[in-house]
Amino acid sequence: MANPMYGQNKADNRIDKLKAGKAFGVIEVNDDYTMSADDVGKLMVIGTAAKTITLPSAEAGMVVDVLCKVETNAGSTIIAASGDCFFGSVVVTSSTEDQAEVQLITYATATGTVASYDNFDLDHDSNNLGGHVGDAIRFRAIDDTAWQVNAVLTTDGTNPASIAVINAG
């Protein structure tokens, strides 16, 4: 429920939460989780490896932040809703070597074939993925099809190469 007009704070005490420094709700994901529009704006914390988060259908202005509380394993995935896609940049750095690689997907490429860019995979020990404890990802819906991604991920792999974090599901 939204806040009433004119500064009233009866409906959901959101103003009190903001004053206390608690701007976001937090959802710890320990099982596969399908987000609703009401979850948008909350911090999604991956608390167990190999879990799947499905985003709601994109609407311009939606923001979803995801934080890895644990090291992710193969099978940790963030999925765009049917007909939606991801674009943007993902930097993967090695925690064991001084190496980094970037995956850059343009808006035109992603929206041209959305089914080829609807998965965001995480795995902390892969050379072409990432997802270490403390890694954070931000998804911003810029229209009703595309989520812009901004992520810096870490891998235990020694030489990140052929980054494929954003891919076909």
C-alpha cells in the first residue's frame, strides 16, 4: 500500500523507516524465489548457493538489487520474466590473480533477440562467471522489456575469459 498524501504516515510507516535509515526491505533467498512487483526496491540477498530468482515483468523505473551473502555455485541464476532481457556491463575479476574481463551487451543486441539475453548466471569458481561473497548486482528496468545491469563480480578462477554471465536461459 502506498503512503497517503500530505506527509501522513498511517498506511505503511515507510517515512519512519526512511528516517531510521532503513530505506529498503530485505528478502533472503534460501529457496528459488519469484519476485512480485511488491518486492521491487527490496534487497534480494542470496543466502544459499544454487538458487534461482525470477524478476517480475519489467516496468520502466523498477530497481532490484541483489547481494551474494554466500559463494554462489553453478545453478545460481537470476531470470528475466518471459519476454524480458538483460543488457549492460558485467565486470568479472579474479580473486587469485590480477585479471579482469568485461561482458558488454548493448540494448539493441539484447532487445533484438530477448531469449538470448534472459539469464544472469552466477558461479564463484568459474572463469567465465562470478559470484563471490559480497558481490552486488543492480538491475534497472528502463522500459517494459529491458533490464539494464551493472555488476562487478569476483571469481576464484585464475583468468576470467569469455564472460557469459548474461546468456540464453
